[in-house]
Amino acid sequence: TAPPVAASPTEIDDAALPPEDNPAMAAKQERIRVLNEHRRRIEQVDKAFLKSSAILRNLNRNLLDKPNETLQEMSVLVDQMVTAFLEHPEVTLHVMGEKFSGVESYSHSLNVSVLCMMLSKGLGLTPEQARVLGLGALLHDIGLAEVPDRVLKKRPDEYTKPERDLRAMHCEFGLRIGKQLGLSPEVLAIIFQHHEMADGTGYPTGAKLDKIAFPARVVALVNCYDNLCNPADLAQAMTPHEALSFMFGQRRAKFDAVILQQMIRCLGVYPPGSIVTLSNEAIGLVMSVNPTKPLRPWVMIYDDAVPKDEAILLNLERETDIIIAKALRPALLPPAVYAYLSPRQRVTYYFD
């Protein structure tokens, strides 16, 4: 069976009977109301995301010149995340639209922060512990400001050994900057240890799991996930589904097992940004997920009979007879389907 089609709001005007006398029309109106409300929420998320991105774009420029003001702005952003993810079980994680996928507006630090906050409740963090985690996640790469652009803009596979070693020093650089800013020891640990791995193969010290601060373990895992989805060379990018599968299947020993399990529990097997086939054979893009119900996300459906800007949004929490069957590689999609769903080159998340 084909997925349910969301009616255009103008179709309501064609109904001759009042909804109370026409159950089918009443159901259609309710479906339209829910979809319109969802689209309004996405518009609000767009605005909040742009505001947060602006704060972080100004980070390197203002942090040392106006440290108190900039840190205050970041603390307000972190507080919003803490409130959303710790106090509201209905919080939703969205993959941002293609208009936000350019390098200029993309923020790795924001992605890492949002995903860390998503994990905070399931990991049993208090609000204060979550604030430390959020601020550390936003600041984890501040040491890159000390690495020359000529190194930062190169693809990692083109680095010479001295260049690779120089980039790896951003953890030490960040620690020094963080001390200048008067950051707490807990935040400094995140900045210094966010590339350490549980099996001792990370840097800068090769610390093993028991020597890595817990918040730094969280950031290290999320940092790895985002780097797999959004590498410097986009030709090497994994889909969110591939990245999570790779981390669990081939890199499990590098991470705290509890945190990795919580990541999978919150994002689901098919995180937002994944291209999927549904049990009714429809193809869609996972748009958003409630971390408490990750297997029942919102999916944008490909339907060549529906204009792209009016695409059907299917809420699998309501459509209980439909499930996700499998993930698809975007490159394998027919051109028309690819153009319609517009898989994100960069996968960027925000919440409402």
C-alpha cells in the first residue's frame, strides 16, 4: 500500500459536509493541522539554529577580545539546550535543511553540543553536569585557532607528518587558551581529552578509559560521529546510518560502551539525515526523531505527484503499521529521487 497522502489545505474548502458529519474529512483536517503545526515548528527551529550558528561563527573572533561577553552568550545557549533535553521528554532532534548545509553556516561545535545534550538525560547527568558538558562541547576545538589556515584547509590524507603533528597539538593549544579564559577544570578536561580513545589509541597522551574524564568521553564519541558524517573531504562522508554502524561494528573498543549504547538508543538505527525504504516500499529522508521513540521518526516521502515544497511528511509514531525496512546510500538513488529528497551533503542537527 502507498503511504497516506497529506491533503493540501485548500482541499478543505471542497468539503460539502461539516467535519462532524464526515469522519473522513475530519481525519483529513486533523492530518493537515498536524502537518502545518510541524512545519511551523521547523520554521522556529530554523530561526533558532541560525541564531546559535551566528554566536559560534563569532566565537574565534570575539572569545579572546570579549571573553566574558562571548562566554555569557554561549552559557545562555547551553542553558537552552539543558532545559530542552533534560526537562522536556517531547524534545525533537531535526536534521537541518539544505539551505543551512553550506560551509559558512555549518558548525561542527554546534552539532557536537546538540548531540551531547541529547545524551545527557539518558546518561543520568544533573543540570550542572550537563552545562559543563555543553560548554565543553562548544569549546572543544578552540585550540584550532592556533593552527594555520594552510593546514586546516588541507585534506587530512594530504598532510605531511609535521602538519599532522601540528594539527594534533590543538588539544594542548586549547588547554592553554582555556586557562587564559579562566574555564573550570571540568571544561578544560573536555578540551584537552576530546581525542583520547578508550583503548589508548587517541591523543595527546594515549590515555585509556579510566583516565579519561566522563564528559570528555561523551564529546570524543560525538566528535567522531560528526567527523565521519562531515569530513573535510565530503566525498569520504558516511551517511548517519553508516557512521553509527561503523562505530558500533568496527570501532566499539575506542568508546565508552555505555555512551555508545545511549547514542544508538537516542538516534535510532536510522538517525536523522538517513535515506530509507519503508515497509510499504516508499523511499524517504528521515527528518527528525524524538530520542525517546527513535524507531518512529518523521520521514519526508518521495512522491513525484506531489511538489517538492509540499512533500508528504510521515509521522511513523502515528502510522504504526509502517516501519523502516532498510537504509539506502544516496549515491544509489535514481536522479529524480535524489533531487527531490536532496540528501544533505553536510548533516547538521538542531532541536525544538
